[in-house]
Amino acid sequence: MTVVHIIDVESGNLQSLTNAIEYLGYDVHLVKSADDPDLANASLLILPGVGNFGHFVDNLYSRGFEKPIMDYVKGGKPIMGICVGLQALFSASSESPTSKGLEIVDMKLSRFDESTKSVPEIGWNTCTIDGEQSLFGIDPFKRFYFVHSYAAILTPETEKKLHEGGWKIAKARYGDEEFVAAVCRGNVFATQFHPEKSSKAGLDVLDNFLKQRHPVTHYTDEEKSLAENDYSNNGLTRRIIACLDVRTNDQGDLVVTKGDQYDVREKTSGNDVRNLGKPVEMAQKYYEQGADEVTFLNITSFRDCPLKDTPMLEVLKRAAQTIFVPLTVGGGIKDIVDLDGTKIPAHEVANLYFRSGADKVSIGTDAVYAAENYYSNGCTGDGTSPIETISKAYGAQAVVVSVDPKKVYVNSPNETKNKTFQSRFPDNEGRTWCWYQCTIKGGRESRDLGVWELTKASEALGAGEILLNCIDKDGSNSGYDLELIEHVKNAVKVPVIASSGAGNPGHFKEAFEMTRADACLGAGMFHRGEYTVNDVKRHLLQHGFKVRLDQTQNN
């Protein structure tokens, strides 16, 4: 069996890439040392990376990978870069001005303009290719998963220079900016998107590279019209995320559950934890229905087991074997002391999850603590919070802050130090001024910190996305809290995921139509079988919203 070699400098989730390549019928060998004799004999080489440009390329140089990689390229054998692996081929990046790329592509990367759109770009975008040429089957009517803040931004001058240098390029547009989605010249191919997280469309591109073929797909006008349907979202589809709250029940079984305002106990006799199914099997079902992402939230701590043996690691490992869209995991991502007394910092805890198949980690209670410290320190982080340490090592796009707020009415803004606004929905006393109070420990404890203040601090500390829950709406099936969504979108530039309250496909449409939510998350309505992810996407499509439908989806 053909062996694919992957450069491993401990940069993010290599497990999903390994799973994808093995799924396609190849063996994988991780190259952890530049002295590995197998590197010189490799016939297919992949350079993947996530996170900070400088952290990645500095690791390549310090570990001695530059020369063997350049020798491999000069030898004419196929090499593929993915995400920061693509960026490493360029000369430099404004993200890390003192770090040098491999300079295979003579161009510098820069940060997206965030004045009119969320940054990072997180979501599913299309690529365009000049003429009839093919780049390993990158299909202009399929969608690929991008997650990045920096890119090779194209101008007429830089595009001309790339072509003059012999590079074929696939382009993508995010808002007003066009950037390099993929480059190819001779034996060198690289994608800014993650093929291993782009469902069937991405697996096809990866398979074509491994087989060194360039197929071209032709479409009817009707198919093109469907693919080009657009209800503007800066070029991205509307992301639909399936969320699974995971915990152990009273019998010790790992189950997916769902609560009403975070109460997951049945109201009938027995009062057991509500059991809606097994995590891996349910996640696979939602993937097959077309979920753009899957989120696992560990809503209880797994007690009396070593960190390396926590059940959620096994859930991720099994799920990542056959689910090729982004996976997020939350719960327990913090500085911990293991059972044997070993102190383990949050970024090492996160690394265990990344290496088990997670693409992003979600931080809840500890994000509130970090925000409180941020403000007490004069709006400055001290570098020790989980947000900061994980973001520094793996990039902002790997850190999601999960917020659990509840609405509090006041007589006037003077009654609280936190950001208030006037609600369109007065309380029983006729008050309209309100703020959203943050809670911790699964909603059991309130803090004197508003959601505005928390999300702004989280963004400043390095979070790349906000998962916006709402205690008042949880389990209500009455729709998302639209005022809360807009309140947070006014506070931050990073993407915001709307959560809590979805009961039917119309609620997703309402959120995308009435707010600037970047994604919408559903749970109970999917778990109970009332609607599928595909039902939601078809409903959105019927109302003019752009969604991803390039996967064979089951009802």
C-alpha cells in the first residue's frame, strides 16, 4: 500500500488528515524529525499546519526541516501544503514580520480587512479557476472549508506576478477581498482550505492529489444557477452546526442529553438524565445529513479517570474517523491537576483533544475568569489564561468562547457597570433597559460581568469565535434571542454562533434574516427527530439563503 508522509511539527489536528488519507486507502507515516530517513525516500509528502504563521515556520527552521523539504521539492516529487502549510510556501506574513517563509512563492501574506466582515474567515466558500484548467479537481460549484485570518490577498499586480512565475491559482473571495485559495506549479500544490474538513468535495481533491490527476467537471445551467444562489454572507454559506451535549448518566453510560434551561433530568419518575442517544452514532447521522460542523460539549466533568483516558477523547477519535467536517469540543479545557498530581496547562489539555480529532476547543467558565482578570489588570491579559495560551500555540481560530448569559432588566443604565440597551420586549414591570449577565458552572452561578464585556475581553485575549448560548431560551423551542445576537455582534469582530432556542427551520431563517449571526446551532430539534439538518438547509435555500448542498445527504 502506498505511504503518504506528513510533516509533523505538532501544529494542530493531524488526526483528521491522517483519518482522511487512510479513508482513501493509503498508509500514513508522520515525520517528526528532519533526520527521519523515510523523508528522503517519500513519494508523496504533505505539509499541514494551523495557527500562527511565525510559530509554524519557526518550528520548521528550528527543527531542521527547511533543507529536506527544499531538497524534496527540487527532486520533483509531489508535495501538498494545507492551510498554514500553504502559507509557509510564501515569503513572509504580516502576522509574524520577523519570521521567514520557505520563499517558494514570492509573495507576502496579510490580514483580512475586518471593517466590513468577521475575521477570522470561518466557513464554506467557493473557488474560481481561470479558464478550463483544473487543479486536482477543485470544483467551482463545490464548497470548501476555510478558517484563517491571513491570506495571500490578490491585486491585479500580485496575480500577474504569480502567473508570470508559472503558478496556476484558484481564487476565493471573502467580502471585497480576493485571495489565493490554492496554488499549483509543477510538483507543488497547496490549498488555503482544509480538504480533510471539506466533506466529499475536499476528499475528492485530496484523492486527486494523491493519484496525481486533474479531472474537470461540467455542469448544466440549472446546476450552475443553484450553486450561484446568493443571499449575501461575504461569500460564505450559512453554517448549520449540530451540537451534542454529552455526559455520563446515573448508570455510567456516555449519552447525548438535552435540558430545559440546563436541567437535563427527566421530569417523570426516576429523575434520570435524559438519554437521547450515543454521541458518535448521532454525530455521524448529522454529518450524513449535511451538518457543516459538529460540536461536542462535555457538560459534566468525568471524575476519577486520568486525563488521557477521558471518555471524550475516545468519542473524538471515533467520530473523526468518518466525519470530515470540523469538530469542536468543550468542557474541561483548562489548567488541571491530574489524578497523579501532575499539573497540566490548558494548552497541553487542548493538544490532547486536537490530536484526537478536534479542530476547535470551547472554553466557558475559565473565559469568564480570564475576562474578569483582564479588566482588573487594566484591560491587559497576563498571558496565562487558557484563551491566551491555546491561541498563541494554535491560533485564534482554534479557540471558541462559550457564553451562558441571562437577561437582567434594570430601571436605568446607572444601575449596572455593564453595557445596557433598550429591549423591544419590556418585562412585567414595564422596564426596557437591560443587560445580559454571564454565568459560570453550567449556569449555576452568576457573575457581575456582562456578555458585552466578556466577549470583547475574549476577542482581545485571542478567541476566534463566540458560541452564544442563552439560558432564557434554552429548551424553549421559541427561536433564538435575536437582541442578544445583535448585542454581541456590535461588541466583536470575530464570528458569532447563535445557540439556544431553535425549534424549527424557520428559526434559523429568522436569525440569519434579522441578525448578523455567522452560524446557527441546533440540538434538541435534531436529537428528537423532529427535523433534520437537511430540512433546515432546504428551508433556507427556498428563501434565498446560500447553503452548502454538495454532500450526499440523508433525510
